Amino acid sequence: MAWDPEKDVIEVIRGPQKAGGAGGLYRAFGETLRGLKTTFGQLRMGVDTIQYPEQKIPVYPRFRGRHQLHRFEDTGLEKCVGCSLCAAACPSDCIRVVAAENTPEHRVSAGERYAAVYEINLSRCIFCGYCEVACPFDAITMGHEFELSDANRSDLIFTKEMLLAEPIERTPLRAEGE
Amino acid sequence: MPRPVEKLVSLTINGNEVQAPAGMMLADAALKYGDVEIPVFCYDAKIGPPVGACRMCLVEIEGIPKMQAGCSVAVTDGMVVHTDTPTVKAAQEAVLEFILINHPLDCPVCDKGGECPLQDNAFGWGGGLSRFIEPKRHFEKPLALSPLIAIDRERCILCYRCVRYSQEVAEDFQLVLEERGADTFVTTFDGHPYVAPFSGNIIELCPVGALTSRPYRFRARPWDIEQAGSVCTLCPAQCNVSFSVRDERVLRVLGRDHEGVDDGWLCDKGRFAYQAIHVDQRITAPMLRDGGQLRPVTWEIAIEAAANLLSHAGANTGALVGGETTNEEGVLLTHLMRETLGSHDLDSRPGGALELELLRALNAPTLQASVPDLQYAHAVLVLDCEPVDDAPILDLRLRKGVRHHGVKLLIGSSRPSALDERAAHSARFAPGCGEAFAAALGAELAGQPSASLAEAAGADPADVVALATELREAGEEVVILWGERLTAGPRRNEGARALLNLAQELGLDGQDGGGLLEIPSGTNSRGLREVGVLPNASIGLGDAATVGRDSEQIGEALAAGDLSAVILLHSDPLLDQPSSALWQRALGKASAVIAHAAFLTPAVLEHANVVFPAESYAEKEGTVVHPDSRVQRLRRSIARQGETRAEWALLAELAARIGNDPKALTCSMVSARIFEQVPFYAGLSLDLIGGVGIRWSEREAAASFPAAPAAPFTLDPPPAAASPNGLLRLGSFRSIWASPDVEASPALAFLHPRQRVELSPADAERLGIAHGENVTVASNGDSVTGLAHIRAAAPDGTVFLQTSIPEGSAALLEGPLVEVKRS
Ligand code: SF4
Ligand code: SF4
Ligand code: SF4
Ligand code: SF4
Ligand code: FES
């Protein structure tokens, strides 16, 4: 259908032709003053900005940050047996497990097998925590660290050694009732 | 026994009317025709009749008061079955709870996890809770049942599958169950490792992780791998396989059940020799001989060098083509040889060419038997071959035919066969006398005197009479499973004629369910012949414009200096050809040897000037032809390792450099050309071949197979077998394990054969040789040493040695008589 300019009526609403005293003044500045009232009102409330990274908000205990792999406290063996269930559960397919067999001379985990390679590509991880839920041995848990930026994507592939290492606690944990 | 006729019956499953063939087990029928799954553990149709050991498959059948095992009840007309009633549900939960009582919670560390029928059934039909709090039974674990198989007895649910397989399918009678009740465990009869040609199949059969593959141990989870279907090209049986691939590496090989080819089984070579793809000693870069040493070079240098050598030699080039070559590579090689270099000296048959007419007659589609025919025929005559060594999987098919279908198995061979004990009759003849034996059998069937022929074959005339009687009385569906050996050697043409006469006497031409089935020496021998990789045939078994030299003559011409260069396409003449001495001379004299090889086998190591890396079968694409005329397709499953390149492309490139570009841009282009040019492949396409292959002899285009002369032929009387006279006749055989792939596979290397000297007890006693002693076998100044192996079944007067092994092969000796003594 052809466009009919007659049908597109544009209505123009204009202000009064004459400025007109106090009414005119109010029309000119009234709304601005109302806005400024909010602005000046805020001055009373003090500063709320957190000076990150000098200051940090504590995280909740269930916060899902960077993963950690765990060892048994008594034997020092790795809890992970390399079963790959975390890799199966991972929705972004960022875990890679290559298992190998424990031998009496070279025992790494408590079970028959262990993870010879365990890598998480943290640039793909969505921190959903499914891996933690899938693990039958509580070998992997989500930690509290979220400061994971890096200058290089490949540095974000965390190896087993990195995940097993005691994390540097850079993030305060929220205390009870905080 | 002929194939059973299918009769349909109707039954009701869960209220739905279902049609299924009578006699089929309810569990199969419900799944296949009724889309209802009845969970099973112990039942698998391919192991044979059910035993009803696990009770997982209980169902209700109206009119029978108690629940029935769905795996053990055959469907009948009007049967009304319920698989989803509360009673059935309760039974399923109870059975699973019972099975899980002693099953360890090993899933995270168990290799079966993720593809485990016990996990699946427990998830789908189990109650979800266990009331059992007592300790579970314990066994020592993990243990090695053999170097290839790990056994975890705690996980075993005593389904009997592995034991039944060993007893009824492979018939090696090694696996048994010991003890009673919960203490029962699977073990070998004598406590020795379970080593057998088909042992690996129990890994796939076990419904839990009790039997697992040691080479695959902990390598991957089902979700880490991809399955890639292809064909095993390690022997002519061409089993359909599926590669499990992770990170471009083949981690295991599984069967891809094909009733027409492998019946769902694999031999251990096919199952474990994939390891050879990823070993360091594999050649994965081109090499050039430089100062007597082979050194890796760039592709450019290698191709340039090969092209120079070849254009220099021109028509003075010969080519030997090994059985692992695909049709596409074969065709491109003929282009390189015939059209580019102008040489007609190429051959894919070891030991010399057969007359083209006879080759056509032997491959005629009307005379062609199929693999399933072995299982349903009235009688099968195994002639001059040993299935378990030459095409292993056929051994299982023959055993199945005898056990379940009443096939009458008859054997005529020189070396005692593993199938002898299943045979209705076996006859022995002197090595190399297959021709005389076939002639004797043919004469006896024709009612002519056969005794003198039998004697010429070194066989007992009474045996020939007995075999002929059995054949005559068996019925009309007879399959002759014959080995290429029958048509090798100096009297190969007479051997073919005797075989064709025998087939004619039995009326096999045009016989449904019967015919000839060859076991060729190489995997794709049949395909290579059909695409014209022969000195005397063009593509499609047509007449060759110029007849060239055959493999034997190529060797002689090289030794005499008439040929100067030779291409060894997947062929090592020192391993494959009957005479090592000839080929030592030939290769020593050749000025250029260009080899395509995966391993540094003797000829490559010592003589090759240029070596191109050969693709492994998991890296190749192309087509191959099964001995029963099934055209099958190889699919590339992994990235080529190292610097390996596609060989079809390399052959095309070589031809282009020399000045005659075959214009092959893709491999499928070459396949399409083959389907166009071979008259009896007309209309084939890669899509049609698909994953299961297609038998060309069953298609209409088979009518355009070139006409062949009809039997009977007049036979030239065969010479008498050499009489031992204090010496011994030399027989040779190629073991299933004699292959560079087996040698290179770490897990299989323990099976790679060393020379052993098979003697009968009487001969051994006469020569004062004890079992296991070192002996020397000598003839004409050549000698070979090996360990004496005294075999009760071995015929007196003959000694058997192996061929195709790198050291001390029987091919080093010149027969027919040899001297054996202690060394
Ligand atoms: S948190 Fe989620 S996305 Fe990240 S590794 Fe675990 S399962 Fe994968
Ligand atoms: S972290 Fe847990 S789920 Fe993942 S491989 Fe290790 S044991 Fe298995
Ligand atoms: S080892 Fe496996 S196949 Fe054999 S009886 Fe046990 S569960 Fe069955
Ligand atoms: S029988 Fe032959 S084709 Fe089949 S798996 Fe064994 S080697 Fe491969
Ligand atoms: S499957 Fe029927 S009893 Fe085991």
C-alpha cells in the first residue's frame, strides 16, 4: 500500500506565546529544583562506594568462585580418582580429565585410578557448580576466589597442580550475621 | 542346513498387537517389533541359546501362573505378555537389589562406567534403595586374566556370558566358573592366562566392568570419545569395526555387528593391533636413503627424488601391491605404471599370475558364496586354508554353523586345522598338493578312479572317498572355502582348474546358498584384481592391452637387470613373496626401490631408497572388496599422524610430476571413476555402500561380469608329492599373529610369533628331537632355526614352518624336502 502523507498527522504542541511572570519562572526552573532536592538530599547519607581493590566485599560461604581440588588430610593422597564425572556434568565442557592407573610405587589417589591430567578452562567456566555436585568424592569444590582476570587466555587453563595448591585467600569470607 | 523359513506369529505385548517371527525369544521380539524393552543381563542372541541365569527379564504371560524369563521363552501365536504390571516391577526391583548386594560401588573407578548395562538397568528398573548393610564379598583385585584382559571378580554378576562364549562360540573351552553360590568366580580351567585368538570379545560381552581391556584401561569415558565406523583391514575378513577416538588417537576398537561379515565378533588382532597406529617406530615422515642410512626428509625432497628415480627408470619399473591397498590407490598406481611410465609389470598376487580366464571363472558372481552361507549350507569344504590364521572371524562362523545349524564341516588341508575336532571328516595331503587333492576329490565325485590322484597328493585314498561320500550325501548347498595357496606356486593354473571341476561336479554354479568362497592372501586382494592391479588384466578384469610381468617375473627381471626400479606399495616381498632368496637378489640389484610402508620391515629397512609413510587403516579413505564380493568403505577416523599424507593423493602427485596428471582431486572422485569403469560395479556409489557395504554379485550389474570358460576342464595329471626318503616335506603357514602391526602393538607383542618347527611325534622321535628344543631346518645350503613344536595331530613326514615373520621365515628355504636336526 502506498504511503499516504495525509494520514501521518504530526501534532505540534507549543508553549504559550508569552513568557508570563512567576508562572514562567516556575516553568523554567521548577523541575530542575525538584531534581536538585534529591541530589542535595543524598549529601547527607555519606559515602557508600567500595574502594576495590583496596577494599573488598566479603563473600558468602556458598559463593561459587574458583575451584579447588582436595587431598586427604591424613594420607596426603588426592581425593580425585579421575572418574570424569565432573567433565560429564559440566555444561560448558571446560573440564578435561585423563586418568591413569595407580601403582604401588606411584600412588596418587586412594582408588585404582587417578587423574593424570586435570584441567579446567576457567575462561569458559560459568561457575555453575555442577562439577562440585557431580563429584562422588568431594574432590572438587568451588572456592571463594573470583579475581581471575589474566592477560592471556591460555593462562586461564588451570592445571591440576594449580587447583591442588592452597589458594591465596584474597577474598574475605562473610562472617556469621554479617 | 538351509536357512530357516521365517513364519510370523502375532502376540500381544502390553496390550499392543505385535507380529514377530516364530521361534524368536520374547526379549528380542519385544524390543525389535514391539518397541518394549525387557531388561536383560545374561542373554545375548549372538552367544546362542539362553540360559536364564540372571532373572532380570521376568515378565507375566497370561495363562502361566508364574512369571517367565523373557529371554528364554519363544514367542508363540496368541501369547499375551505384560511387562509393566506391579508384579513385574516388584520382581525387577527385587532382582536388581539382589544383584547389587555383592556388587561394589566402584562406578567412579570402573572402566565400564557410563556404558554399563548394570548402571542402565539399575537406573531404569531398580528400586533405588538397598537394605543390605552387611559387608560385601571380597576378591583380590584387579587381576590380569590375560595380558589383554583385566578381571575384577567383585564386580562379576555371574551371568555366564563370558563362560558360554568361551565354551560355545569360540570353543576354546578355557573359561569356567569355580566354586558355588556367592563364592563363584570366573577363571580359566587350568589357571593359566586366557590367551586365545578371540579372547577380547568377552570384554564387550560382559554386562559389568568385571572384564575390561587392559590396553584401554582408564583411557577414557564414553563421553570423552567419539565412535568412528570403518573396516578392519588387517586380514581378508574385513570385519566392521568402530574406533573409539579421543584427541585424534584410536583408543580401542569395538565390533560393529554385521551379520553378513563378522557376526558381531572380532579377533584379538583386530581388537588390539590398533596400538600400532600410535607407536614411535611407525614411519610418519618420508625418508630418503643417504649414505646407506634412511633419513627423514621433507615431502618435497622425497617426492622429487621418487619422481626422478621413476622417470629415469621409465618402463623399466615394476610394482608390487600389498593387500592393504584400497581400490583407489590400486587404480592410481595402475595409472602411474601403465599410462605414465609405460610399464605393465605390476602385480598384487604373490607368487605369480593366474590365467585371466581362470580368474574370471573363480570370481564369477554365479559361483560366489557369501559369508552367511557358511553358517547355513548343508556342507562346507575347507580346502587348503586354515580359517583361524587366514581370515580368523570365519572360524567362528564355521563353528556356529556346525553347532547351531547342523552344517557338515569337511576339511582338506595339509596342516592340521583348529577346526578338525568339529569336522565330520578331515583329510590331510602333502604341502603344495592341493591341486592333486582337489582333482582326486573331483574324480571321485565324477565316479572316476581317484586312488592314484590321492596318492599323488600324498593323501589317504580312503579319506578322499569318505569326503566325496559326505559331500554327495550332504545336500546341494555346498560351500567350498578355499585358500589362495591352492592357486599359488608353479602349478597354480592347474590348481584353479581342479577346483573349478570340483565345483562343477557339486553343481555349485548358480546354486543358492552354495558356491566358492576364497580366502585370498591379502585384505583387499579381490578388489585389487577387480580394478586391474594384475599384469594380465585391465580394470574390470578385462583383457590387458599388453601383458606385463607378474610378481615372480618382476623379481627375476630385477635380479637379471631387465627392470631397474620397483615400487613396493604396502608390500614387503621378503615377507609376502614365496621365495626370499629371489627377492633378496632382486632388491639388491634394483637401482631404485620406492616403498610405501608403515614399518621398517626387512625389505624397506635394507633396500628402499625412498620411503613414503603409509596411512594406517584408521586414517585411510577408500573402498575395499570383501572376498564374498561385498564392496566396503573405509572412512577416515582420525587425523593422519605425524607428517603422513593421503596416499592416493601422493600417487596422483607422482604421476603428475612425471608428466601425466590423473586429475584426481578427491578420493571419492577416484571411487566414482572406478564405479563407472568396472562394468559389474555399475551404479554403485559411496552412499549406496554406506556403512554396511553392498555385495556386487547380488546386483543386476553383475550380469556384465566378463564371460568365463565353463568347467569341466581337462586336467593335466599332477606330479606326485615328493616322497620324504628320510628328509621331511616342507609345509608353510602364516600365523594370525604374523603381522608388523601385531609386532608393533605393545599389548600384542607377546603374541608375535617366533619361528617354530612343527613336527609329528613319530618324526620327532626318529630325529631325536624333544619339544621346545632348538632345531635347524636346512635345504640347499639355506637354513632356518626355530623351537621344535611337537604336535600330535601333525602328519608324519612333514614339517611346518611359518612364513611372513621378519626372522627365519620359511620363505628362506627351498622345498619340497628339507632336513631337520637339533642345533
Ligand atoms: S562450575 Fe560449571 S561450568 Fe565451571 S567447571 Fe564446574 S561444571 Fe563446568
Ligand atoms: S573431581 Fe571428582 S568427579 Fe571429577 S574426576 Fe575427580 S573424582 Fe571424578
Ligand atoms: S565376568 Fe562378566 S560376563 Fe563373565 S560371568 Fe561375570 S559378569 Fe558375566
Ligand atoms: S578377523 Fe581379520 S578383519 Fe576381523 S578383526 Fe581380525 S584381523 Fe580384523
Ligand atoms: S536375561 Fe533372562 S534370565 Fe538373564
